[in-house]
Amino acid sequence: MLKDISAIDLARLQFAFTVSAHIIFPAFTIGLASFLTVLNGLWLWTRDEAYLKLFDYWKTIFAVVFGMGVVSGIVMSYQFGTNWSVFSDKAGPVIGPLLGYEVLSAFFLEAGFLGIMLFGREKAGEKLHMAATAIVMVGTLMSAFWILSANSWMQTPQGYSIGENGQFLAEDWWAIIFNPSFPYRLVHMVLAAYLTTAFVVGAVGAWHLLRSPDSRGAAIMFSMAMWMALIVTPIQIVAGDAHGLNTLEYQPAKIAAMEGHYESFPKGHAPLILFGLPDDAAGVTRYKLEIPLLGSLILTHSLDKPLRGLDDFPKDERPKSALIFWTFRIMVAIGFAMLGIGLWSAWARWRGRLYHARWLHRAAVLMGPAGFLAVLCGWITTEVGRQPYTVYGLLKTSDSVAPLQADAVGASLLAFIGVYFLVFGFGTFYVLRLMGKRPKDQIEIGDIGPARAAGITPVQALAPRNTTRNMETDHDH
């Protein structure tokens, strides 16, 4: 099968596979590091042992996932030299320092303080341990900062000059780092990471509530995750809209491909195509289900602003609509499903049924991997939508690849697939087993017999000792 594919397509497929395998790990650890910081802070503030035990529960998972992320990231970096050496030569003076800053300022923070976070509470003291946990959190966010800055520059390049040998030379580092798409992409990605983690934590909490309704640790996890879903999802939708406006300004061909618009709308009044089958060869979206005018309102916030279609761009500069049309819609659909779960949880919380709404718990378990799928679909939309360029409008993908033999790239791709599924398959299985273990509660279930005899529910018996809230009407704990 692979022998009929060109070397450049195999190189692209290899990088797509390795980056897809990698991105799910930082998408989880960014949010999980912040969650661990919050749990540690709540433990120091309230001295409620439930938060400490939840911290210990999730820190083990964080360590495993962090390790898998490091390994998968190292593999990717080698491909810049083996498969994309021309890109590395031309864009290296700009991209190289940005990736170097990520290693020096972010990864060293994470790696340097990870040991203290995992093992140093007793030896380093609680204050230094809390500082180390917060520094690991900052390190994950700084990693996202530098990686997205580099990738955003490839999407919206500025602050450079081109040397005699065709290299991109840095002229204004401030303009390079804070390029036009970077703020939008950073906010969008960090919020996506938080939602990804929230729905994993929520799924684990819901799973254990379904099996053990008396588990207070599961109740706390589920409550915190649902607050995140309720608050952050609407912010993410607004951030996504702002990102779309920015993309329309700087990468209009990408928007046209995402929306399935092969024809331009010089007077506006563009419809929103909900579903259809984009046909790149024929230049038409077949079997369209569309809503009149709504496309212009969403994309331009106006009815009569011109909207460019793919017919306004040369054929060799158009991204492939057939793929990103659907990945974009899957991402949006997941976002609204997350919003639905958040609103459902708010209704259940208001009725005092958050920990007893079994259908909500089942839905939360099903939504556990949704954040990863949304991140992957968003990444595919971003990267495929940039084609046929590696540096948008300046350096084409066909001019970025190293001299390659298709057989060699195909063989290495098959090796990557085999090794990745073996190594990361076992790693994922181990993480799922860790998540399947019930978190230790402050009060064991066997100790709540007297409370049950007194008419107190198990969740009330497991509440913090210093609470003054009416537990008969508020089941947050």
C-alpha cells in the first residue's frame, strides 16, 4: 500500500502520526499540572486530607503521562533533520531559537522540580513542595507558550528578512514571538488542555461514583470537573470565534476550505454549510445542508462583508477541503457537547442531584476522551489548512522536504507505528488501570455505619469536618 505513495506524502504522514501521538500528552499534562496545584493549595488551606489523597492519586498519573510525552516529543525533533532538513536549514534561524527557549526555560523547570513535586513533600517541606508544584505548572504553560509561538510564526510569519541563501533571518524577535495569530492560538490551546483534563477527571470521578456512590474522593473530582466544564467551555467558544476572525484575516483560504466554500461571496450573504461532501476535484460541496446568511454572520459578524471562496486562490495554493471540513465540525460538535454536559451538571447541582444523577455520570464517562479527539481535530484543521505551505505564503511543503527515498520513509513509518502502539499502548493501559483504582477517602466506607444509623447519607459523612454548610440541601461534598 505504501509503495504507491510519494516520499513527500510519506514524510508528511510520518510527521502527522508522531505529532498526533505526542500532542495528546501535553494536552493532558498542561491541565493536570494546574489541577495538581489547585489540589495542593486546597490541602494547605483547608487541611482536608481528601485533597491530599487526591493529589497523591493524580500525581502518579501525571508522572506516567509526562514521561510518555517526553519520549514522544524527542522522536519528533529528529524528523526535522532526517525528513525536513531543507525546512530546518531555511527556517532554522527563527524556529531553532524558539524551540531552544522552550527547552531552557520550560522543560528544565518541569524536569528540575518534578522530583520535588512527586517525592519531596516530607523532605523539602510543605511550602517548598507547593512552590515546586506551581513551578511545574508554570513550566507546562511555558512549553505551550514557546511551541505555539514557533508554530504560529509558521502560520503568520513576521519580523524576518530573507538572506541571500534563502534563509529566514530574525529581525525583530518581539514581532516573531508575538506574531498575529499567536495570542489567539495560545489561549485556544491552553483552554483546550484545561477542558481535556477536566473531562478526563470528570470521567474518572463519574466512573467511581457509578461503582461506589459513597466515594467522597470521586465526588470531589466530579464536582471540580463539572465546574470547569460549565465555566471554561463558554469562554472557549468565544475564544474560538476570535481565533476564527483572526484566521479569516490572515489565512482566508483555510477558512474557505473549512467552511466548504468553493465559490466567493463578494456581497456577503454566505450560508453556513452544516454538512456536505466537499469535492476538491470538482470544486463543489455536494449534498449540502445549509442555513442561509448564517455563514456571513459567524465568519464576518456582518451580512454584507465580502467573503472569499477557494475559487479566489490558485489551485496549487488551496488547502484540501475534504479533510478539514469534517475535522473542524467534529471539533465544534465536541465543544457544544461539552457545554451541554456543563449545563446538565449545573441543573443537577441546583437540584441537589449532582452525585446521584446516574445518566449524567454515564454521559461524563463517555465524554472522557472527547477532549483528546477535539484537540486532534483542531490540530489537523490548523496544519492541513496551512497547506501547501510550511511557512505560510513563503515556503512550500514540497520545497521543505529532504531528498528522500520513499522505501526508506515507508519502512521507518511502519516501524514508528509498530513501536508506538506497543510502547504507548502499554503506557495508556497502565494509566487506565491507575484511573480504575478507587481514590482513597478520608473516611473509609466501613466507618460510616454509625452515621447511616443516625440518618446521615454516606456523602455527608465523608464531608470535611470543618464545614458549616447545610449538607441536606448542598451535596457538593
